[in-house]
Amino acid sequence: FMGPGAAYAHIAMSQAIADAGLEESDIVNPRTGLIAGSGGPSTSAMLAAHQTVLKTGSTKRIGPFAVPKTMCSTISANLSTAFKIKGINYSITSACSTSLHCIGNAAEQIMMGKQ
């Protein structure tokens, strides 16, 4: 259900959690949120879905696992599901400044007491 970008993000998040020495109880907590950013969804999954429609003439053969791979929020959706994030969860896409916007949004959420 993960495209390549979400899979790499999953590996990075696993390593970051381990490096920080966090426990599962730290992650599965309503005060733990996830704001993730990327340039977009898995284009290989989008192309595969398109090829399926061209070949079969129907969207019914695409399959349900194509959806989480092709959403623009694929990274935040996949990571929040895999790590059971209970706080805020959304994606930001703003080209070269995406990571800075994610950090800024996270800081604002903390300052406002929302996370």
C-alpha cells in the first residue's frame, strides 16, 4: 500500500524514532502529530493505474491499494496509519520550501497548545 516515497519515509521515521529513544507510548499519544511533506505522490503508481485503465477500459481493475499510493497525502496517511499517530495529521506540498513549512506548522501547533 506504500509507494517508494512513503516506504523511504517509513524507514526514515523508524530510524528517527529509534535514534531519539522514543517508546511506542510516546508515539501512540494524542499529543503526537505528524506533518509531512513531499513533492507529490508515487508517479509510478499513477502511471500503473493509468495503464490499467487503458488496457481494461475500466477503473475497477486498478485495485484499492493504488489509492494510498497516489494520494498527495500519501506520506502522512501511510505513516500515521503505520505508527498509529493520534494527533494532527496532514501533508504540505510547497516545492523547495516544503520541509521548512512543515517545521513551521509543527511549531505553530505546539505554540497554540494543539499538540
